[in-house]
Amino acid sequence: MDLAGIINIGDNVVISGRVSILTHADCNRSAFLSRLYPGRRGCVNIEDGAWLGFGTIVLPGVTIGKETVVAAGSVVAEDIEPRSLYAGTPAKKIKDLFEGDLIEDL
């Protein structure tokens, strides 16, 4: 966690090992690179019951919805919906999650 901005973490959130939560993405760069890749800042919100798998990276300004699972090694670059499974780089929705789903089904 870089703590340059606010990180809101809800109740019963699981943050696995080597998860990175970033609230800013900027550094000293040339004027040319700064125009191509402007800095990004923003609060991160992780809602109740979310589960961030091992090695997940959460970028600035993102909200992770309630009771969502983010698969190991994913990069969350945009807001993600509640009660869903996301995976990949960047993280994409794989499926909705429902009562009675078994972890083996994920």
C-alpha cells in the first residue's frame, strides 16, 4: 500500500499475500512521457466481503464491489461489480457469483 490517498476497506475483506493497493501512479518523468502517461491519483474502495487473491494489484481510483472475488495475479484497473469473479491483466469479469456457488466451480 502506498498510502498517498485514502484506502477504504469494508468488513470481512480478505487481502491475500503480496497484494498491492495503489492510490497514485506518477513519478518524475520527462515532459514527453508525462503527456503520454499522465499521473493517476484516487481513493481505493474495497467493499464488504471482497476477496483479493495472491499478488493482485489494485490501481488508483478503483472500487471493488461487495462480495467479489479477484483471482490471483490480476490487475484491477477499473471499478468492478459486486458478487462477481474477475481475473486477468487487466481484470475482466468471468462470471456472476450466486448463493450456493462452490469454490470448485470458480
